[in-house]
Amino acid sequence: MKGSVGAERITRDMAKPLNQDSPWKDTIDQFTRSLLEVTFPEVAAGIDWSVRPKSLEQELHQITPASEIGAKRVDKLLKVRILDGTDQWLYIHIEVQMHYDPDLPKRLFIYHYRIFDKYGVSPLTLAILGDTSRKWRPTSYHYQTLGCGITFLFRICKTIDFKGKLDDPRYLHQQTLFVIAAHLGTQQYRRTPQQLSDYCLELTVKLYNEGYSPSEVHLLHRLIDWLMPLSDALKIQFRKQLQQRLPKKTMAHITLFEELALKEGLEKGIQKGIQKGLVEGRQKGRQEGRQKGRQEGLVEGLEKGIVQTARESILDVLDTRFGQVPASVRERINALCSEPKLKDLLRRAVRTPSIEEFQATL
């Protein structure tokens, strides 16, 4: 495909800025302990993990200016119990803009001070930097005038330092390392789509063989899916290769193909709708002798085709993930006629960890 329009389009798409804040937010939420054990092991060792960390979202919003919402970074404020029995606030700041930012130290200092000033607590400030530079490693912010000033220290972790460490025994069974590996893989191969797909395949095979629970596999693959964007053609190729590599594994998720499944379902629905609409439109047009009848028949048939295909797609996903689908679930799905509702259920079918949870949403 070298030099082809298709290859140029895929390469151009891969070169677009990535939205990587959502997967990192979910990583902090779902794998807090693993994230800290991998990135800041000394901090993690001082936390009493028998007490669940508490997310302080409201407090963070109070000190975050509206103008900074949507910036290409992730901020998280947590309250954790220290082993000495006291509570400690952790301010975790993750840079996902992937480039040198000279304003980072000052911004971390400002946020640190805002938390201290508003709530009377001094948080631990941790920064995980996802850029590609091995040299840029800021650890402090300092200013001084006429003998008066301040030096603010914070801790950093660079994702690039984990390159090639997926098999390091120090990180055995650490979920966060798969997220970091996906992040690094996208940085390295985002402009070579086939290599990105090959890397994603190897990472996914290793994920399945790691011994995680189905819910952990589901969450991790969802994060990998976000971090490693593949074209539709590569998703299809990936799915076939994954089934060949892991023929005896029950796929606990198919989140990598959710967007593709929705697109395929819509396209199939349109084609069926057009065909059915043309037939019904001609019949109605002949009966009424008017062009309006053909147009109404086309629209009606198109809508019916899309709805029916959406139903079939939901049931196909449930069959693939959970085997036999209860008759009551099939009846409820086949009775639905709302296209938005069916699209929402298709997403739920892809993401839900069990058929019971899916059934509860009907």
C-alpha cells in the first residue's frame, strides 16, 4: 500500500493528536494501588491499603480554574491512610501532552499552594510525565528576591523509563504496566499502523495469559483500546489474529471493536433498509401512484432495517461474550424500536462484565 491514498489517509489519521486523558483518569480510578506501586513505589509502600483511597473530585474542582478545564493533562486528588494511622492528601498530576512544558513546575506549585490555602493540608505532589524526552526531569520550583523566596519540591516519574520492562520481574502482575506499555507503543508506532497493530496484538496476548480476572481483563483492554487507535481494516485483521493466537480463550470483552461494530451495524442497517425501502417504496408507489409513497416507503424501510440490525448486533455480541442468552433478554431486545436506545444497549453489551448486569439495564 506504499504511496496509496489509503495508506496516506491511515498515516494522517494516526498523526492526529490523541485524546489520552480519559484512559489515564480511568487508570487512576481503577488501579490506584498498582499505579503508585509502579510509578512511585516508596509512596505506595507508606500507604495503608486496607483503607480504600477516597477521590476528592469536588475539592479538586474548587481549586481548578474554569479556563484550565479540558487541558491536555490529568489531575487527581486522593485522600489515603498512611501506615502511621494519619490521613494524607495525594495530588497526582499526569501530563499527557507529550512534550516539554517549562510551566509545569510553576503550575504544580500553584496547585499545591491552592490546596494548602483552601483546605489547610499540604498534599504530596506527584507528576507522571508521558513525553518522549529522557533529559527533561523537573523536580522543583524556586524563586527568590532579596533573600526572600521559596523552593518547592515534587516527585516525578517518566513513562519512557519503562520502555522494554513489561517482563521485568519487579512489575509482575502489575496492571498499570500494560497501560504504560500501550502508551509507549502508541508513541513509537502511531505513524506506522501495521507495526502498531502487531504491537497491540502481542500486548493483548500477554494480557490474556497474565491470569487476571475477567473484570480486570475487560478494564485493561478497554484502556489499551483507547490508547492504541487502529483503523477499521486493522481492527478486523487484529480480531482474526487474536482468535488464532488464543483459540481456547473466552473473550471476556470485545471493546477494541466497539466502534467498528457500531459502524458495521449501521452500514448493514442502511443497506438492508435501502433494499427493503426500495421494494416497499415501489409497491407503495405503484399502489398510490405517487412519488411520495416511494419516498415514505424508503424512509420507513431504512429505519426498520437499521433497528433490526441493531438488535441482531446486540444479540451477536452477547452470544459471543456469554454464550446462551436468556430468552427473556432476547424478547426484550427484539421488542425495542428506539434506535438511540439500541445503540446504547450495544455499547453496554460490549462493556458489561456479566449477562446479569446487562439484563438489569433492560
